[in-house]
Amino acid sequence: MLSSPAGTATVETLDELYAAIEPLSMDAGWRRTPGARASGTFEPGRWRYRDGHGALESAGRLISPDLSERRNILLTNSGGPDSTLVTLVCAYQLVLPGERARSHRHTAGALRLGLDVGAGVYTIVDGVRLDMHPNDVVLTPSWCWHGHRNDGDQPAYWLDYLDSPFCRSIDQYVFEPFPGGYEDVTETAITSPYVYPWHETKAALAAAAVDPSGRYGRCVVLDRTPLDTMRLSMHALDAGTRTVAFSTSANNLYTAVEGRGRSVIDGRAFEWERGDIVAAPSGKSQYHEADGDAVLFCVSDEPLLERIGLLRTLSEEKSIG
């Protein structure tokens, strides 16, 4: 279990929590009003899991899922108050033992990556129980009912990723609460097209060939259930690897799943370890260095740009302009 810094984990009031996380480019998701639009310029950035974990520890004492739709800490950027990148937003979320998070659905597509998740933690998607384990990727595609429960005895921490900034930018974000608040489980899935278990992904990475372009190490695309607006991929980097720099019109969110290293985005180096997020905005040069064996999870808006003919990828000698 991650040890959180005292600065975010020991505050005693919500106002103190808001003041503690603001300098970390984080905000409380329950304070946001759906419908906010992105504005301004998006910058490369890095968010530490230890900071988000600590903020959620405090939030666990100060706010209940009964009072808010989600107990989550948004990763914010200068370009927009509810966005991590122009089309994507990411957040750390906590569900305590015995808690349940209300069911709802929205036009935004979403997924989550398990971080510190024990037994008895699951998402209910259209009535189907989908259990979550560390490093599992669980989808909740657009307009699927979904809620969360923790029937275990340990706090559950994970990362959420959504394309809601894109949906809001074109006035297509619609949100609907589940009648009565909580959807019942009607079926428990042993396997599901919405779940990418970590043991399967790890085996696929071990068998994957090295990416010939040098940009991604050994790459596995999680496309059993393709999403219209987001591409999901895992990248295994052997110890000492430095990937080839490139720039792309796509926006990329990199999450450290295993190991330590750094991502160099637009010439700025961002150190990372498990659970940290690095944002690479459109047009910025990017490459990664692994200190030991490492795995990065990438969420990108490539499919969206590809559909409208705006996806471009260039080598480090060129730039997107």
C-alpha cells in the first residue's frame, strides 16, 4: 500500500484539502459542475499518485459518496478546469470498505485502471459485476450504466479516464443518474469484453515483439472492445531503454504501471513511478527512459483524430505545427 505525504493525508477540513491540492494541479471532482469547457493552452505535466492518494485519504474522512456522485481528485491543466488534456480528463478515485458509489450513465466514454485494489471491489456495468484487481483495465463505454462497490476490507484506489472534455466541447455531454441511485447486480462475469485482466496483459507484453519504430518498447493494444474516441495501449520498457522521440497530433496520457523512469515532453523531464500520470499534449515531442523494467499505460485520443483525418505522427526531426 502506498504511503501518502502528510501534506494531503492529514488535513482536517475540506477547505484545507482544497488549499493543499491546488498547488499540485489537482481539484476535487465533487466541486465541479458538469458542462465546463476547456479553455487556454494545455501544457505537459505530471501528477503524483502519492499526492492523489493522500488527498483521497483526507477526502475519505471528509466527504461521503452519499453526498457526492464520486469521491475523486481531478488532474487539472492550465488549458481547462475540468480537463487533463483538451479531449481527456483523468482522476484518482477512492471507495472505502463497505461503500458503494451511485450508478449513472453519460455520453462520455470511460475506463479505469486499478491501483491499490483488494478483494471484493467491483464495477457494475449494465447490471453485470466486473471485479477489479491491481493493474486491471475496466471499461464503461458511452451510455452504459455503471456504479462501484467495495465489499472488501481495504480502501480501493484507482484511476479514471474519460473523454468528457471532448463531449462537452461539442455540446454532447449528457448525464443521467440511475433511478433509485444504485443498480443491482444481475450477473457476475467470469470474463468480459469490458475487462483487460493484468495477468493476460502482462503475458501478452512478455510475448510481444519490440516496436520497430523504437517509440513504444514492446506494445500491446487493448482493443478487444474498441472505443470510438480513445486508444488504450500498454508499453513494456526494458531496463535502460530510451525510446525514440516523436511528436503527434494526438493527446497522450501515460500512467506508470510498473517500475520507475522519466518521460521527456517538449524538452521537460518528468520522473515517474507506479500510479503517476504524465500528460503529453498534441504537437509536443515525447520520449521515455526506464531506470529498470517498467510498464506504461497510454490513453490517447488517436481514434478520434483518425476518424476526422487529423492524426499525424512525425519523427523527432520534425514538429507538428
